[in-house]
Amino acid sequence: MTIARHAHCRCGQLTATCFGAPVRVSACHCRACQRRTGGPFSAQARFPIDKVTIAGAFRVWERVAESGRHAWYRWCGECGGTIAYTNEGLDGLIAIPIGAFADDANDVELHP
Ligand SMILES: [Zn+2]
Ligand SMILES: [Zn+2]
């Protein structure tokens, strides 16, 4: 049986369904990830791009890192949440922010 993991943006209209296990899980504390997440570091899971189905309307923002490499972020135009991104140099993989996987049934409303 293949496990399907569901991620969505804050408003829920943009979703990513990921089939199977991630091939890479990482954390990053670079400035760009801090600004994207609003936290001290980011955490993301990468899957083969053909194992991820994205549904909903998204916009794309392209960033050029100090290394000169490009990254492309898919984000919701309604709530601003980034649901997925790809990086030049990590071809064939797509990153999903781990926090986007939170199962609604387990969500705890900490902040009103
Ligand atoms: Zn949204
Ligand atoms: Zn980073």
C-alpha cells in the first residue's frame, strides 16, 4: 500500500498530495527560509516530483540564491502560504513545507 500524505495552504484551496515516502527531509536556517516561514528555521520534505499532485490555484515566485541558483515557490494567492518549491540543482525533486502536512483532525488552535 502506498501512503498518501496531504498538505494544504492555510486557506485550504491549494493542496499537495504526496505518494510514498519522502526521499529527503531537511531543515534550513538561511535568511531566505527564515523570512519564508517566519521562524528560526524551515523544515521540508522532498519527494520525486512525479509522486506529488498539486491541485488548486497557485502563483510562482522565483528566487535567485546567493549561489546563483534559482528556486521556484508555488504559493497561494489567497492566503500567501507556500505549498511547494523546486530548486535548481535538486532536479526531479519537489519540497513540501512539513508544517503544511498537519492533519486537520489533529490541529490544535493555539492562536485565535
Ligand atoms: Zn491558501
Ligand atoms: Zn534555506
